[in-house]
Amino acid sequence: MEVIIYGKEGCINCDKTRMLCQIQSLPFQYLLVGTDITAEALQEKVGQPVRSLPQIFISTEDGTTYVGGYDDLRTQLRQLSLTTA
């Protein structure tokens, strides 16, 4: 599993997402909106208007799934830990 984070400089929730991945020892990619991907391309990838960052995806052997933002990732990781416990 790899977490893919689309964020920007100075974004507190983007920084929190990176720290969460580091604390959980999750491999992740951090891509800058405006540098690594355009806002339009990200919106197309998400499939809806992007109003906030970060935008997070989880990539597994089965494919890539859109998660949402920081709180959505925390919720999903909590659910995963409950099902594997």
C-alpha cells in the first residue's frame, strides 16, 4: 500500500498528512499541485471540484482509490487497523 498525497507548500493539513504517514510507517508520495500536477488535472483525477488540499489516494495491488482529505485518511486508517486487529 502506498499513500499518494497532492498538496501545496504552507498547507497545514498537507504537512499533518505527511507526518501521519511517517508515524504510521506508510510509504507515500507527496506531489505539489502547480508543480507536479495542474489543478485541472487533479480535479479530473478526483472526479469532482477540488476545493481544499490535501487530496489523497491509496494505491494497492488492486488499483488506486480516492480517499479525500486528511480527516478521511485518518478515518480510513483507523478502520483498517480495526479490521486487521
